[in-house]
Amino acid sequence: MNKSIITALSLLVLTGCVSQKAPAPKIVKTQNTCSPLNTLLNAHTNGFNAVKANKVGNDFINQWHANTHFIANTCTITQHNKQFSYQCTSENKQADATNLHIQTVDKIRQCLASQGWYENTKESATSMSSNFVLDEAHPVITLFTSQSRTRYITRFEIAPPLGN
């Protein structure tokens, strides 16, 4: 009987040791919410070279896939003459597109508010447009959501100001 009790106690102790979970490792977050936007704004000064991935096979326009995605995962860099722009597109149901637009505007606003960027937002029954402008030396940030047949398209763009 003593052997039974000792065996039972040993099993309980071993079970307790095995079932204890190791503490979860602490994960240090290296990017803050504004890092992707800041990366894109900084990359604008030299044609988005820092975020270019492979070139898109197109005989009519110079275009590259981007390795940094601000919304969705279909982002490209386009060259027109000597100017470069960065675009991302997302297709969703109306409610999801509206939420994406609002959340993205809030994120941009949070990142740029202290730098004095001007925001202009317009809404209609089938579209929403938000523009962020600092001055003529900086790119314009545009977020546009509109109905396209049965879905809604949200387009994010960083491009040179008009007239430059």
C-alpha cells in the first residue's frame, strides 16, 4: 500500500510539473502605427525606391509592385514622366469599405496631426474622398472610396501635388 501511495504522489507531482506552462516570451513591437506611412512619405523623395519590389510587365507604363502595403496587399508604384506615385486598392462590401476608409483616415490623421497637414474630406451617397496636404514640397495623400457595380473600391494614393 505504501508503494501505491508513493507512486500516486509521484504521478501527481510529475503531472503538475508537466502541465505548468512556460511563461510567454515578451514580444517587443518594433513598428508603431505611423511607421508604414512615414516610410512611404520618406520614400517619395527618391521615386519610392525603398519600397519597390519587382517590376510589372507592362509595355505602356513603368510600374512596380510595392513591398510596403498601407491598405490591402495590392500596392504599386507608377512612374509618369519623371514623377512617381504609390497606390493601393481594396475591394469590399459597402460597410467594410466605409469602415476601412474611416479607420485609414483616423490613422493618417493621428500620424500627421502634429506636423500641420491640412485635411479635406467630402462625402456623397456613393463615395467618400479624403485629401491630406502639407505644402507644395510634399506629396498629397488621397483616400477615395466609391461604388463600382456591386462592390466598393477604396484607393489610397501618395502622389506629387498637382502642378508639380
